[in-house]
Amino acid sequence: MKEKDFFNQIAESWDATNDSSTPEKVNAVLDKAEIGRGHRILDIGTGTGILLPYLASRVGAEGSITAVDLAENMLERAKNKYEGLTPTPTFLLANIEEEAVEGRYDRIMLYCVYPHIHNPEQTLRRLAENNLAPGGRIIIAHPTGRDFINNVHHERPIHSEGLAAGTDVKAQLSKAGLHTDIIADDANLYILAVTPGF
């Protein structure tokens, strides 16, 4: 089954079944990502928008959020849930591996997304070149550890590369000229910060 079809199919029940993104976990990720006032955020794989209210409270009215997803049903739920949010997110239906996104961003969030990227070196290199603002970072994050993520993905009928150890991802992305800082890679949290090394 294709990712788009899978996520469109489960969009209605996603929020009820995805309970690992507690406020404490999300805030821990965003604290480590150092998201602040006025930041421009690209939230790739926004899904039903779990990060959106947290991002909005951090970036404030002077910031901006572009929320991207490849599944229109997920994006529609996010739009409906967060109508009236300030700043108002821009919603974009796109597959970031196949389509370009415009703009420069201080943070590009890949929250619960990385295992679904088929060509991470190529995709993250392109995002770094075309979409990161000076001093910006790509944040790869999960609110749980690798073992939990890999078990969940093993049970799903869609493609997943699994979530490798931070040191392995660092080595993989270095081949694309990217520098990776391992912020957390334990049983409770997984956070990597990626910056251009070129």
C-alpha cells in the first residue's frame, strides 16, 4: 500500500490512536529544536497537525508555519482542527521527495516522518540547499525511542526504512554533505539536528 493511501485511510482515527505525542514529549522536542519567536517553520508530514498549536505558541504572530503533507485527508483534518490559529498556517499538499517547496525556513521539522523518506540523503540535501535559511536546521524527531518506532512500522502495510541509530543516520547524511548533531537517541526520545556542511 502506498503511504498516501494508507494515511488518507487512517486520517479519521489518527488522533485517537496516536497517543505518544503528549504535551511533555512535544515540548521536549521543540525545546531541543530551539524554536523561538519569529521563526519560519516548515512542518513536513504535518499529518493532522499535532505540532501546529505548539509551534504557533512559540513562533508568535511574527513567525510563520507552512504545514505540508502528502495525504489530503490528513491535511483537511489539520485545517479543520486549527482554524483560527495564530499565525495562520499555510497548508500545502505535496510529497517533499517529488515536489519542491518554496521559501526559506529557520526550522524544517520532520516529526515522525524520517522512516517514510525513501531517499533521505537526496531529500534532505535538497531541503538544506533550497529551503533552509542561514543558521537554520532540519530537525528529525520522534517522541519515543527507535525500538518503539521500528516495532510500530513493522506492523504497518506501508514502506518504512525503519529508524536507524543516530550515529548511522549521521554517517548516512554526511555522504550528502550534511552535518548531524545527535541531541537525543534513547528509549524515550529521538532528536537529530541537521545543518548544511557545504
